[in-house]
Amino acid sequence: EGEEGDAFAATLKGGKCFVSINRFERKKNLPLCLHAFALLQDSLTPSLASQVRLVVAGGWDARVRENVEHKQELEELAKDLKIQDKVLFK
């Protein structure tokens, strides 16, 4: 998605990437993925943690209220967990 996506892609070169592919629906329990990734980040050395990213990709329809709301909730959770700069929602 523009410059943000380009910058994120650039950080992946030589790094590690986890990918979660799901629809943006609450029943998929994507907060669990974000919490697990935050725990992983905390357990890594700073050097290694700086190389690890998470991509959360999923079915998305801007006309579906749950998709819109849940994606916003997930973005807020990533901020709360202080991993927003290491997570890309697509």
C-alpha cells in the first residue's frame, strides 16, 4: 500500500517473515496471532527482533462492517502491543 508497504517490504530483505492468512472476522481469533507475535518479539534479542515481521493478510470487503471494524481493532491492538511497526495488514 504505497510508501508504507514499500518501506515494510524493504525491511524484509534478509529478515524473517511470519504470514497469517485469514478473513478479517472475529471468529478467526487474529488477536491470538498478534499476542503470540508480541511474545516472540519480547523473547528475541534486539538484533534478531528487528529482523522479524508479521504479515496479516486476509479476505477483505470494505462493504462488510465486521471486516472494517475488526481490521481497525487489530491495528489498535498492534499499537497497544507496540508491534505496529513490525506488522503489515493486507
